Amino acid sequence: MLDIIGKRYWFFAISGIIILAGIIALVAFGLQPGVEFTSGYEVTLNFENKAVSKNDINRALADLGFDSAIVRKAGADFIVDLPEMTGEKQQAVISGLSQALGPVYSGDFLQVPRADALNTTRNAAIAVLIAAIGMLLYISWAFHRMPNPIRWGTCAIISLLHDLLVVIGVFALLGGIFGWQVDLMFVAGVLTVIGYSVNDSIVIFDRIRENIKRNPGVDFERVVNMSLVEAISRTFITGIGTIFVLIALLLLVGDPIQNLVAVLLVGVIVGTYSGMCTAAPLLVVWNKGEWGRFIGRKPVITR
């Protein structure tokens, strides 16, 4: 039988390296907040010259002094996020774009006030916190017939935090290299990843619970490994199927949902990994009382 649990410290080492890389990216680049979190304006542009590209608009805006402007393509239109400015400055932006790229038709400048941006930031953080607490309580209740049910919920939440750290680290890297910003689509993606990640952990935990009942007296580590082997095909097939759908959405829809799809892609990949290689192994570590040896232990090659 494939020994997944026996290699748990290898998996922990891999997770540690990935999270460390994400933290370095976060420290180096930080997250680039979008207009929903910083306040500013959003305007929709439609150019008479259909050959105009995002790069053309970015260069024209940079020449006008808006290096940090974010441009997204939405069908035949472009959506541009700009900092707060006066009405005269707004007209100057449109005039400058018209001179550089040809006639342009613009919608209204939609303002996101600073107070609304602060409320959005606070509400996003509260939503993530409430979701995590709710998942912890639900899993603890769902497995209340198991010994120490709080362990099951805690391991799932640790796995969830692992996934979120990876997603945030990847987005910090994308922001630093490509200028991707964090917006409400990112928050929606994070909340979806929370549900997907915990769902993966619950499916595996449920298989462990069933095998504990079917195999009384069998060593817990062996039962967990048996459960992971049984669940591995289902977990990977579901993950791969979801990834194909997300890639299709990214290719067909593109920029309007770019952040959402990118978060989901990273979340599905890391969530599929962490359910099997983080949540369940942590449960074994806790059951065997290995926390004292958890930090600093070198991976042991099992044959």
C-alpha cells in the first residue's frame, strides 16, 4: 500500500518552503490594493480604434502621470481604475487618451469613497474570520463522536490557513511582477477557496471516520493512510476537473474575472494537496503526540 502518512514530514517540509517563499514575496512586494480598498474612480472606455490594446492604454496613462492605473478588458470595452481626482483632471485624462489613441467614448467616473473602501476592507476581513470560525465549529460538531473532536476541526483550519497563505503569497508575487491588484473578485475567490479547502478535508476526515468504525483496534496512523489511499483518486479527479473548468473560464472570459479565476486555480491546486498532505498528517501528528518533535525534525525516508 502507498505510504502517504509515512512521508508526512516531507510534505510538511514542502509546505514550509512554499509558505516561506510566499512570505518573502509578501514582504518584498506586498499586496497591491485595488480601487475598492483604496478609494478612487472607475471608468469604462470604448475606443473607436479597435486595435487599441491594454498596453497602449497603460503607456498613454503613464504619460499622463498615472503609472499605477489598472486597465482591464471587458469585451470591446476597457475598465480603468484611477486614483481620486477633480472633475477637470477627469476631462484631462479623456482628452489625453483621445490625443494619444484616437477618439474614445467614456462612461461616468464611478467614485469609490475612502469610507466605503475602509468598510470593504473591514468587512472582507470579518467575512474570512467568520468563515474560519464557522468551519471550525461545524467540523468539531460533525465529528463529535470521534475522540477529541476539536482536533479534527483545528487540523482542518490549520490546513485552511496553509492554503490562504499560499494564495496570498502567489498574489503578492503576481502583484509585484505583473501589477495585479487585490479587489472584491479576490475576496470572493478567497471565500470560495475556504469552502473548497475545508470540503476536501471533510471528505478525507469522513473516510477516516468510516475506516475507524470498520477497523476497530487498528493503529490510527494505518487507518489514516488507508483512508488517504482510498480517497486519492476521487480527490485528484475532482481537482483536475475543476482546474479544467477554471482554465476555460480564464481563456474565454479573461480580464473581468481574472483575479477570481486566478485565486480559485491556486486554491484548488493547493487545497487538493493540503487535504491529503497537511490536514490528515497533522491529525496523525496530534494523535501520536509528535508536536514536540514537529519543529526541527528532519524528514525520514521510508522504504
